[in-house]
Amino acid sequence: MPPLPPPDWPSGLPNAKIVAGDGLRIVAERISSDALRAVHVYFPDPWWKKRHKKRRVLNEPFLRDVHRAARPADRSISGPMSKSILKVRSG
């Protein structure tokens, strides 16, 4: 995989970041531990067929990276996909 381009942070917005790239890699490679207050995934499963499972955003490695990057006080799960996420987390 090619290296990620340097981040393009908007000036004057210290709590907002815009990155054009693979969100899975950004969280895994660029976000430090305990740095996030929230992660919003709006379309988590566009690949509903079983054969596309490897393309899904909410997978075990991504959830592990988000858990590492989230501040301890902000490590909670809510929303319509929460039961599926908890299944992945618990094994």
C-alpha cells in the first residue's frame, strides 16, 4: 500500500480534522492513543452480502484501533449497529 499523504488540517479549527484517504488506515496509523472523543460511522455496512464481508468498515481491527484511540471516558457504543459491534468485540 502506498504511504498516506500528509494530513491537511484546516486552520482555526483545532478540534476538527479533514483527511482525504482511507479512514481505516488513518485511525490505525495516524491517530494517537486516547486522542478521540467520538467516532461517527454513518454508513457502516454498504456491503451487506456475505462475500463482501472483508470490505466492511466495522470489523475487528478497526474497532480495536478506535478503542485504542478513544479516550477512556469516551469508550462507549450506541446506535443501531451496537449489538453487532458488541458481538465482534466479545468474540
